[in-house]
Amino acid sequence: MQNWPQQIDDFTTHYNPSADGSTFAYLYEIDGLAPNSEPGRSNRMKANVAPNICNDQWVRLVIENGASFAYSYSH
């Protein structure tokens, strides 16, 4: 069993994942960075996260069987 929350790196904390029906929800908090501190940062994060998630075999299998994932980031 994992302990929550988990510190991912110097800026990112991952809070306890949850599920609602067939939707898995993940919440991350990003500390120390203002939302508009770096132009294009949000788009770069999306570009880096999506391919890694979609290339995971377990995630693909779960999605193919009707589940979905919701990722939320706050600061």
C-alpha cells in the first residue's frame, strides 16, 4: 500500500488517486511556479504527459475496455 501524498519532484506532489465508476482520477499539485510564469509551459506539459500515458500498455488496455482517466493539475 502506498502512502499519500507522494512527492514526485521538487515541485510536484501526487495526491491519492481515486475512481468514480470507470474513471480513474489523478490530482497533482505544482508548487513554486506561478501559472503564467513561463509562456507555453502548460502546452509543453500536455505534450510531454499525453504520449507517456498513451504509450503505457496497462493504460491502453484499460481504455480499450471502457475506462477513462482524468488528470488534474493545480498550483
